[in-house]
Amino acid sequence: MMTVGNLRRGSGLLLVGLSMVAMTACGPKTEAEARKQVTKRPFGQTAEGAAVELYTLTNQNGLEVAITNYGGAVVSIKAPDRNGNLADVVLGFDTLDGYLKEHPYFGSLIGRYGNRIGKGRFTLNGVAYVLARNNGENHLHGGLKGFDKVVWKPVEATAKDAQTLVLSYLSKDGEEGYPGNLSVTVTYSLNDANELRIDYAATTDKDTVVNLTNHSYFNLAGQGQGDILGHQVMTNADRFTPVDAGLIPTGELRSVEGTPFDFRKPTAIGARINQADQQLKLGRGYDHNFVLNRETEGLALAARVTEPGSGRVLEVLTTEPGLQFYTGNFLDGTIRGKGGKVYGQRYGFCLETQHFPDSPNKPSFPSTVLKPGQRYQSTTVYRFSTTAAR
Ligand code: GLA
């Protein structure tokens, strides 16, 4: 294991490891400060022979986030419960092997277009583009080889108040059918407020569409510890986008009032998930985009999830207009994940910050078009905390 980054690196000293008390140019380093580090270790090789790494970002509270540059996937997040006990709260695999096989986007970066594009086609400036149809007749999560299946270039970086990993990828003109060379940078940073921040940026040399997100599956009781139906969810959304049988939005922005989609007050995921509701039937549970309430530009609270047993709380803040709330309905117990845990139906939930699905075909939705000279920028924060005992 090797230390590749340290908050104090700017002081001219490279401090390695979790030493008890180390000296820096600024004076003695407390045990808590010494925990702050970025380490890397080999994670394996792709079929094409590309070496892949696993980076671990640790903050002064001991919260630890591991990320691989294969698919930019978040592999683990070890977060404290109300008694300070750490548990891994995301689904995933112990080795690269699991990520190389077909899997439902555990922790992955998603692009060039997160979520679905109806019939795998759209028209831009009068030109029709045809994308892979990898989800029935529709295009999902960037196609056959989306950003979740590429090797990202890691760039070591230092930030003042956080442990940081920068990943970059050049998506070539025509890749998966999309126009324009798209240069993408994703920055993961972990600070001492237990916030994992993801900054997405992209530029293009031709008009294109972009919608980037992360597909982490959370279980705040600990990964593989059962289903997530007892988690209490609050979403800051008065409306959602109902879908058709292919999970493509109809174009309507429907009020959540009086529906199982009303999470404006914290409600258990399982409280209404099996109701005889047409939208829940189509999604086999929740698999819908919520239209976030927004008074100002910038980062705003999108959702808060509490797990009563452990007291762990996850808050999601974003600059995006939408949030896909997916309750792991397609997990079916056939995947064995970390520590040999079997992931059954609804063993994890996703909160994918995004522009609305099928926006390239829905002129009334906020635009996902990126033009040369513009910069795509999007930020999402996953903030971990705890609540007192029940
Ligand atoms: C997204 C989709 C779901 C499903 C998962 C992956 O969240 O909205 O319908 O495809 O990805 O299984």
C-alpha cells in the first residue's frame, strides 16, 4: 500500500501511513489528522491487460471511501453508526473480477447519458443519432460500453480541505453513437464533515447530449444485511415524472400528492411499495425520477435517508434538477457481492442525481445539450451523519 496524497503534502512533507503522531511543518499532527490520506493498491487487470487501481480516501473521522478507476466505481464506503462502529454501506465486489462481469452498475460512474433514451435515438440540429438499444427497445446508462465499463485515467491531486481523486476519460466522437469528442473529468473528494463530493465536468467539440451520475446502491444498515424497506426516506420533490411500460417518462410532471411517491415527510421505503399503484407496478417498485424543488441555483438538499437501527443518515445534495430513486427491484439474489453476501431484491437503493430521463426527446424538460465552448458542470454531495437512539 502506498500513500499518494495527504492533506499536508503541500507543506513539503510526504507523510505515510496511520502513524500515531507525526510532525509537520505546521507542528504536531494529531492522531485524527494523521488518518487523512489517499492510498492506492493494485485492483487487477482488464481482459485487454490494462492495470486498474483501488484508491482509498480516509478522513479524520476514519470514514473511508474506496474507488476504482475501472468504471470510476465506488467500491466501498465505511461509515460510522451512532456508536461509532463502521460498516460498509454500499453494494459491490471485493475484486475487479466482479466489476468486469455483467452487473447492475454497482457504484459506477454513468455516462454519456445516465438513465434511458427512448428507442435509442434522438435528433440534434436536424441530425438523427442512433444509439445502442441495451434495455429492450431503449438505450440505458450510456449503452453497451458506457462510462461504467471504461478505464478512467487517475490524476493525483491535492485539495486544501479534502482527500481527492480525479478521474478523466475521453469519450471519442461516435462512441456508443453519440456525437462529439467528450472530455470528462470526475472529482471525488472526501472532507472531515463526512461528505463525499462528486464534481462532474465535461467539454465537447460538437453539439452532444450529456447526463452524468453515480450509481451507488446504499444499505445504511450495512451491505448484504437485508433489504432496505425499513429505511426512512425524505425527498425534496413535489412532483415526479411518470413512465410508460419501458420506463420512459411520458412527459408529464405529476404531483406526488396522494400517491406512494409523496416522500415530502420521511416515510419508510416499504410503507407503500407494494400498493396497487400503476406506476409502482411499471417500476416493480420505485424506479422513478423525482423533480426536485428548487428555489435557487446551486447545491440543494434532494433527499435524506435514515436507517433507524444503526442511526446512520445519508443526505444527498445536488445541483441537478432530478433524482432517480431506484429501490433495487431487479436484484434477485443471483449476485454474490462483498464478503460473499447475496444481494436479494431491494437490498440496496440508489439516489441517482441527474437531468430527467429521455430529455433529448422531451423539449419541455431541462436541456441536456452541451455545445463546444460550454462546460458541463454538475455537483452531488453524499453526506453521512447519525441520529440519536430511537
Ligand atoms: C437504473 C434504472 C433501473 C435499472 C438499474 C440497473 O437505476 O433506472 O431501471 O436498470 O439502473 O439495474
